[in-house]
Amino acid sequence: KILTGNSVLRELDVSCNNLGDGGVRHLSEALPYAKSLKVLELEENGITDAGVLSLAETINESRLERLNLNGNQIGDAASSLFKNLASNETMTTLELHSNNISDKGATELASALLDNETLLAVDLGENEVTNRGANDLLKVLRVNDTLEELELAGNSSVTNEMMEMIQE
């Protein structure tokens, strides 16, 4: 309720609060009404695929510029979030470090980046991305003029050669 109609709150950090999927669902329902909210920190909250699906449903109705989902248990449902970010016009930073995102998620992110013109930084470090997913992202980096930072460090199946090509 505190988010609904709030015209002052710009940043909300509820990291490490064990919100879980239920708490994220409630936050997601309020996002369309939190017109001043630009930054949402949800790091280490036990969020799974169910929680990220709730966020995906309302992300384009929000005015978020930065979303931190580091250190949760988000897997392939991140694809739903990425699909919606293709048409998002406000998000500049997306942090998903230390989750369970695989090549499916990386490929869906690559697809979203073909259309997204606002994302400047994405962190997919310490996930389950392999060279296959990294290669899909690399192809898009050649045509996406907006993205400035893509973090894939700590994905043990991404080779050093692939990391060097992405950083070029």
C-alpha cells in the first residue's frame, strides 16, 4: 500500500528480507501505481521463477530504471522478463548475478536486445550460461548500439576466448 500513489519514493531497497515469491507478487501488483519509483533492490530474497513471472507481468507498466535481482533462485522464467523488456522504455540496468539462468534465458535476452533501446547494463554473472548462450548475446552486441556493459563472468562454461570477444 505504501507504493500505491506514492509520488516521492524513488528507490526501494528490500534486499535480504526473505520476501519470497509472495512478497514479490505484492510488490509487482503495486509497481504500475508507483510512478516515482526508479530503483528496486530485491537482492537475496529467495525469489524463484514464480516471483519473476509476477514481475514480468507488470514491468512495462512501471517506470523502473534499475532492477536488482542478484542472489535469488531465478531460472528459465527470466525469459518472460526478458521478452517484456524488448519493448520497455525505462529500464537501463538489470542485475541478475548469481541466479540459475541458462542458455534459454541468455538467448531470450539476446532476442529482447534486438528491440530494446534503453538497457545500458546487464549482469548475468555467476549463472548457468554456456558458450552457446554467450554466442547469441555476442551476435546481438554487434547490432545493439545501446548496451554498454554485459557481465558474464563466473559462468564456468563460458570460455575465456568467448569472454574476450564479448568485451571487445
